[in-house]
Amino acid sequence: MESHLRLISNIVLYLFIYLLGQFLSILFITIPSIFYYAYLNIELKEVLIRIDKNILITVSVGAMISLIIYTLILRKNKNNLWKRCNFSNITMKSIIFIGIISICYSVISTCFVGFSYKFFSVYNAIVSSPIYSESILSLISGIIFIPIFEEILFRGIIFNELRDNLSLISSILIQGFIFAVMHGNIIQVIYTFPLAIMLALVYVWTDSIWASILLHVFFNFTGMVITPNIVSLNILTIALIPSIILLVIVFKDFKKIII
């Protein structure tokens, strides 16, 4: 009972630090920007648009703040973040399979978001959100910086904390739930939960955080750059069933191949 209470308190602490980092980032970047734009007499609507376009950068800054705090906490507890997450090498075969998984699930999730337009009014907010910003720095933040941070936090820290105290299946499901809920709206909760399960599985099977980082990076790159700008939803719909079948096949054989 005591160990479970300690587990819960640690996870709450990690999530609080994440939110604290985001708050500090908003405090020192977003709020000063609002005053600066007001000084330039820019309309409020335009100010909000500019802030939205740079939100991924703001999130990345907050993530770096949180990462520094996590490192200090683990060091205080005589633990090493690099070793805790296990940044060990992965094989080229694993990288290829991870790429296939990311493409397949990106097709599935993009189709889901597209079909959700008929049922969820928040879809318009999603497709017009800064995740589709043309800013290079925003794209780098969304494709590289944020996935690396999220894997360190949710798989490297939280998932490993869960694994130290609970069964593997329970740990995978709980970290998936936490990861999904932290993404906010109902659309993202629905498709990020299976994503988190896959991220945890490739992490466990390869015994390296690089595997889940690569899967997350590939998924975000495909979802942010390829599918919205190059491939139409009609084509993706045709590819939906083959993608589901291929994803099941790959996951069925992935563990056998890499071990």
C-alpha cells in the first residue's frame, strides 16, 4: 500500500513539473509577447493567431525547463536520467519496422480525425491548429523536440516508475491512459491511447528509448508533413484497411524479429 502511494505521488509530481514548465514558458514567452504586440497596436485576433503559430515552440521551452528539473530530481535520488531511460542502440531492422508502424498508424489516425469532422466540432480547431504551422521552428519542435521530451517523460520516467511497482500490462495501460489524457481534447485522447501502447511496446521489446522516440518522431513527421500536405483523405481512406492489416502483421512479428 505504501509503495503504491509513493508511486502515485511520484507520478503526480512528474506531471506537476511538466505543467509547471509549461506555465513558466507561457509566463516568460507568451505573456510578454502579448504586451509587445499590444505596444505595436496589433489587433487581438492577429495576436492570438501569432501566439497559436508559435505554441509548439512555447511547449518545447516548457519541456526543456521540466527536463532540467527531472534531471536534478533523479540526480538527487542517485539516479541517472540517461540510464533510467536506457538510450541504448537499436538495429536497422528495428528502425525499418518502426517506420512501417508509424506510417500505418498515421494513416489510421488521420482517417479517424478526418471522419470525426462529422461528429466532433473540435475537428476544425485541430486542423487549423499550430501543429500544421508553416514555421520551420514550430515543425522542428513538433517533430523532434516534443516527441523526445514526451518519450523521456512518459516512457522513460513514468512508465519505468510504473514497471517498478506494477505488472507490465498494467503499466502499459496506465501510462497510455496518462499520455492520452494529457493531450487534452477527445479526438486526441482517442487516437493517442493506442499510440502510447505501441510506443511502450517497442520500448519494452527493444529495451531502448530510442525506439519509442523514433516511432514518435516518424509518426509526428508523417502526420504533420506528409499526410496533410501531400496525400488526400480519399487516398488515405483507400489505404486504411491495408494499413490496419499491415500494422497487425508487423506488430505480431516485431518482437520475434528483433529479439
